[in-house]
Amino acid sequence: MGIDYERYNDPDADFAIDPTAEYIMYFRDRSSRTMGLEKKRAPGPRDLEITDVQTTMVRGNYNWTFVRIYTDAGLVGTGEAFCGPGVPEIIRSMKPFLVGENPLDIDRLVNHLRQRLSGWGSDGGAVVTAISGIDIALHDLVGKVYDMPAYQLLGGKYRDRIRVYCDSHAGEHQTDAESIDPGDVYTPESYRTAAREIIEEGFDALKFDLDVPSGHEKDRANRLLRGPELEHKVEIIEAVTDEVGEEIDVAFDCHGVWSANGSLRLARAIEEFDVLWLEDPVPPENHEVLREVTKRTTTPIGVGEMYYLRDDLQPMIENQAMDVIHPDMPKFGGMHETRKAADLADDYYIPMALHNVSSPVATMAAAHVATSVPNFLALEYHARDVPWWDDLVGESIIDEGYIELPERPGLGVELDLDVVEAHIIEGDTLFDEA
Ligand code: MG
């Protein structure tokens, strides 16, 4: 071991080091030039710093917000946050809290961001959505550092293939219903046709929206589900289950529009059709109302996409106010947080489906979460109308209604920047290639 005498004589140097030595010498007392001795830390993956955070937004059927975290080792992690106004700006504002940090400490960094952004409301909304995108990018990055798939960071696999359910609105475009009588658009027969098409695309689970106009609405603000409207919903479910119910599972989404009475009448009226779940029948705020509906029907009730973080779901899970939790991972808090919520639900034997309107990046990230928990049910795919959805990662990731988890490091998918650039939102710029 030798002393670097140039540094030793430099009055501003804190230490004098021979770069080849196993130990470093440092000034224990600068005035007396007393030296201390310390064993050098072996270089390895812990020697890693975040150097930059960038975003790019692409216009698909939603605004897909991609996040990239860059490091001094040259490794880059890619994530995606749920669409939402202001999310890219919030992500970029986090950069000063991330640069210089070690990206390996995912949980600590996520909590660090929540603390630093608490004044902006980091217990829900766009801040949690932005942090979710960071969390996903960190999982991709750390998987690459240790050369392992991201699911391994969450505890390993329960299954090799992830079941995907296809959400296809109502099989018709909403704009059609704005120009002609909605009663002629959202017919039980149109749902029946769409269900058959989805089956032929290879899916064995699907979901349709039920809160579409029937032509019988009077005043939706009062949340009453009147007789003719109720009949319209029941006829849709009857038509779909008659067409495909023997072959696949079907779920229906209500988007929280009806009162307890209307929700319960609907849930009971469709018990015989054995749906996979009836989603968000009542508004999200009142957990007691939700619990009452759930307790008084055998139709499984699912909720989750309107909530953030496991703290939101905890009282509902503990009260068994739902039969299925259904968080949106890249909005809910990210991969680790969603895994924690799944664990909490599993304590009550409640399964978890995953809401998802994302690009293949967050969809694959959700698949990694899905395989890491015992109680996974199905993961949403919501991009039948986007023919270039797969092109974003240069490969088809859903095959016959299932995602096969790649064994590649991190998320196992990489963005094709040419495709990103071709669909980038107006006024945005492409992040750096690295
Ligand atoms: Mg929904």
C-alpha cells in the first residue's frame, strides 16, 4: 500500500489513496496530518447512482407515460405511469430527489419520494401515479443489475403464464352512441357479437361496460337504476353469457354510478348467470354501502381501480366489503405496493384482478406482479383498437389470451424508440437513447 503524496500534500484533500491498494488512508486529524486506515469497499453492483430521470408520452387509446431512469453504470430502467394530466411534470420534478441515490433500494426510494412530495398529496392521485412509474422503472433497472427477471425481486413465481381478460368497452364506439339513439347501439345483440369476436381472438375471459346509455335514462345524477334500465343491463348479461358463458369467464363494469338499491337489484338479478365479477356498482367513497351490496348477493363484487395504495383498500379488505380487488398497478403505487395489497387481500382469501389500460411496458410489469402472488385472477388488456400496441416493444406479448413471462432481466421488454417517436404526443420529445 502506498500513499498518493500529491494528494497527501494537497491541503484540500480529505484522504490520500493509492488506487491499487486494498486500504485507503485518510486524514484522521487534518491539522496534525494524523492518518487513519480503512479497508476499501469492494466495487460491485452497490456502487451505482441515478444520474437522470426522463419522460416521454405516447398517444395510444390513452396517453402512455414512459419513464426512464439512467445510471452512472450505463444501465437504464424503463417504467410507465398510468395516464393522467400532470403526471410527466410530477415525474420530472422528482429528479432532484433521485439523482445521486442508489436505485437498488426501491422501497426506501419510493418512501423517500412520498415524504418529499407529501405537500402535493402523496397519499393518492397524480403523485402516487407518478411514483408508480418510478417504481416500475426501478424494478426494471434492478432486475438488469442483478441479471434476473423483475418477478424474482417480488418473491418468485406462482405461474408461468398470466391470464389476460380483454376489455372491449361495449364492442361499439361511444361516439356512435352520441350521434344516434344509444338504444340502437348498445343492444344485447351487439354485445353478443363482440363477445364472439373476442373469443375468436383467443381470450378466455372478457369484460364489458354496463353503464352505457339504454335510451331509458331520466336523470342519472340521482343514481337510481330504474326498471327499464335494469332490464337493459340484465338482457346484455344474459345475451353475453348465453353466447360465450359456457366457454369463458365474463365480467361487467358499472363505473360506480348506481345507488345501493339499484346495484343490489342488478347483482341479484344476474346471480344465475355466474359472472366472474360485477365491478364498481356503487360509487367509491362509502365503504359501508359497498359492503352491504357485497354481503347481500352471491354475484362477486370487484373494486379497486378508483383507489390508491394499500391503505385505501385495507379497511375494505378487513371488512370484506368486496369479493375481488382490482387495483391499477401503474397508478395504485407500483409493483411493490400492489404486491403488498395482494398479500393483505390474501389474508382474507380475496383474489386480485388487475385493472390495466397501459402499453405493453406496464402490462408486462403487472404480469410480473401477477405471477408473484398466490391470489391473482386475471390482468386486463384494453388496446384492441391500437394495432401498433405490440410494436412498441417489437414483439407480441399476448398469445391466445395469456402472457408468457420472459426470463430476461428486468421487465423483459424494451421500447422500440422508432415506434415511440412515431406516436409521440405533440410537443413532447423523445428521451435519450442509452
Ligand atoms: Mg372499471
